[in-house]
Amino acid sequence: MNLTTDRIDDVAVVRIGESRLMYPLLSEFASTVLALLKAGESRVLLDLSGVTYVDSATIGCLMDLYRQATATGSTFALCGVQRRVETMLTMTGSHTFLRMYPDEASAIQGVKG
């Protein structure tokens, strides 16, 4: 899986370099985010700008990661969500609790404030 983690200020930014985030890739993806949370990261941002498709398993995974982040007091947010992915999140109601920002810069400011 094409996945990188960077640090901007005090925000861990996970960049997903796959156009389709689907079930076969979720184990590595979730493990990476969970490792950040277990390491004590208080702000985790997922950059989905390159992702044009997610399946239902991915949406479930995002919901679970959100739940685990909030249980530890961490902030969990998404940025660069493409229209098709946003539609999927809206159809499932996930948009009501997942924080989404149009780009990385606004997301960094949003999760810090």
C-alpha cells in the first residue's frame, strides 16, 4: 500500500497514495493509524486527496478509527475528500461526525483550534 506519514506542527498527517481505498488495503491502513493513536498522537489527519473511491468496508474502518481516536481524546479528521468519496460518506451518514476539510492547510488549522 502506498501510505506515508508526515508531521506538520503537532499534527500527524497520513497521506494515502492509492486511488481506490478498499477492503484488501484496510489492514495496513488501519494498523498505521492505530499505531499513531497508541503512540499518543493527539491529532491525526487523513489526506484523501488522491482517493477517488472507497467501499463500504472502508467507511466502516473510518468510523471505527474515529471511535478509537475519540475514545483516547484524539482529534481525527479528513482532508481533500473527493466528490465521489464525499457522496459515499454522506449516504452513510458518516459526514455528520467525521470532520472533513477541503485541503490540508485548512485541516491543520481546524484540528489545532
